[in-house]
Amino acid sequence: MNKMGPLGAAALLLVSGALAACRGGESETSEGEIKTDVGVTAEPCPGATDQSKGCIYLGIISDLTEGPFRALAVPITDAQKAFWKRVNEDGGIGGYEVDVTKYVRDNKYNPQTHNQVYQEIKPNVLGLAQTLGSPTTAAIINDLKSNSVVAAPASWTSAWAFEDVIIESGANYCVESMNALDYAKEVYNPKSVMAVHLAGDYGEDAAAGAKLAAQSLGMTFSAVKTDSGADKQAGAIQAILTAKPDLVIVTTGPADAAAIIGQTVARGYAGRFIGTSPTWNPALLQSAAAPALLARYEQSAPWNAWATDSAGHKAMREALGSVTPNDGYTSGWVWSYSMKAALSKAVENGDLTRAGLLAAAKSLTSVDYEGMLPSGAGNYAAGPNEGAVRVTAIYKADRAAATGVGQVRDLFTGPTAKAYTLDGPCYEKL
């Protein structure tokens, strides 16, 4: 029982309110209400659909202006804004709407910049609706863990399977490369494979998957590390022309891939290429590399492309309206489902604190991706190996397709990926 007089209670209420305002909406709630701390306010979101609802603030850190993935990152971010607008228009989550517009920051695909802007928004957000990039997210992972900040990554390194604060979606780069090689083995049976990749988790995770699959399938394997930048591919181009592998797995940015593929084919290379998902941008079909891409390039992907006939794809297209199709949109939309599921579970548990959201995320046994990923995907409770999603689709460059690639193989799990035990980040085995 509160034994404080009415004047004392009023003073305490004023002080508590001031503290809550200073701490981004942090407050203790009474029994039966939802417990909150950072990044959740009783006040409505800016531009709220329903002014009677509170607001959950989520941050977005992406490559929006000058980094190598900006052509993907801008539609990723726009799709996430559209996703949460749809959630809000459908009634929000447990008396709250979700804001992903106030705390959007540009990382320029630079780990130091990523950490800097993260520190700027951290006091004001419950979690991150997007943290783009493997090396960039690695720059904040320890802080995410020490502060129980749950984040949806815009990347697929296998390291995320071992981090409870990261709620990843889709197959990791390692599994994606394994499935690409299983597909290649079946379709054109290469005897030699080379991984051309950027440094860090992104490139090395895909290269490690290619190495493990090549060993399993009896192919010879080599790896060539390259730098980001279309004008920095001379070494990779020469390595391909010298070794003449039957297949090259490319894990770079889109402009890098166009330079590598266009110039090697122009200089007589007769093999094939499969790019991991972030290497593609439909604008490449307007580049000088287009003929080589149309003839020699295929694209692996963790989910199906923009025009697919699933409930989730349909909802995405309707929410985005009249935009030029780009599978950055598809990825941004898919990556949002896991956070929605975690927030819904946290509300169900009556605990929308950072610790409560983390506990909710760790307890999820599945996420409803509205058909964009198979049933059972999003099982974070199962652990890294059992919970890993292992499906990949294969596309080829195609001018007639909405996003410049047409499907040649629907989502599948090859024998190599199916048999692999994920016992640590794959890039450690490169």
C-alpha cells in the first residue's frame, strides 16, 4: 500500500515522468499492464494511424548514399517502412504502433560509421528493424548483446545463428553456396570451382560454403579475395583467366560483379558464374556486362523474387504500390516478419522491455512469413543447427523478368546443405 500523501505522490509522479522522458519512454508499469523501458512510449508515434495507441521505436541502419549496396539498401528500407505501415493500419501490436522512420541512419557500409550512428540512436529505440551488412553489424554486436538490443539483420552470415540478439531470416551465405554447387553439379557438373569474394563475414562465409561443398562433391576449389569497387577487380579477373575454373561463385557488390563477369567473358573465359544474392541489381542489365550476364550468370537467393505468387509477396506489392520492381524490396519485407513475431510474443508475455523482447525472440519456434519462407522457418528456440533455414532458389538473368532474373529452380535444399552440421560460423573454416 502506498502510504505517501497526495502532494508527495504528485511530486513523485512529476519526477518519474521527467525521468521517463529523458530515457526514451522508460517506465515501470503496474500489474496487468505491459512492462516497458527503452524506446516505447505511451504517446503515439509521429504520424500515427491511431492517436490512442503508444509507440514502439525501432532503428534502421542501412547503406543509403555511397556504399556498394545502396541500390539494394534503399528499397530494403522503403519496404520496411511499408511493412510496418501495414502493421499499424491493421491495428498495430498490443496497443502500440511501430515507428521505423524517426531513427533511420546511413552507415555508408562502413563499420565505424555504423557504430557511430548506432550509438546516436541507441538511447531512443527498443531494437533495430534493420542493421545492414555483416562487417558493419559485427562492429556493434558486442554492444547489442550487452544491452539486450534485438536486431533484424540485412545480411545472411552464418555467425548470426550463434547470436541470440540477432533474428535472422533465410539461409545463410554458407548454405546458399552449398545449394548453388549442388544445383551446378546436377545441371552442368563442373569439375573446378573458384570463389571470388569480398573480405569479411559476407564474402568469406559464402566462400567457405563453396569450399565445403566442393570438397563433398569432388570438385577442386580455389578462393580469391577482392576489394569493393568496379575499378579494383583486375586481380580477380586475372585469377579467373589464369585458372579457368568451370564455375565461379561471386560474392561481391553488384558493380564489382558486373566488372568481373563482363571483362572475363570479353577476354575469353568460357565458364559460368553463380552470384550470391547481394551481387544482383537489375540495373546491371543496362550495363556493358549485360550480354555476358545473360549468357553466363545465375543468381542464388534465400527466397523467391518480387513477382512470386505468395500471400506475403502479394501483400508487399500492394503495400508498395507503383514502384520499379527490385528484390531489395522483397528482402526488406521478409526481414521484418521476425521482428513482428518477436514484438507480438513480447506483448503476449506482458514485457516490452529490451530484456523481454530478447526473451520473446529466443522463445520463438516459428515465424509466419506468409508463405515467403517455408513453414517452420524462424525457429530461434531450436539452436543454430536445428533452427537453420536451408532453402535456396536459383534464378538466371532475364530481361523479361520483373527484377531482371527469372527462376530456374524453386526453393530447395541440396544434399550437401541438408547433411551439413552448423557447429560454428562457416567462414572460420575457409
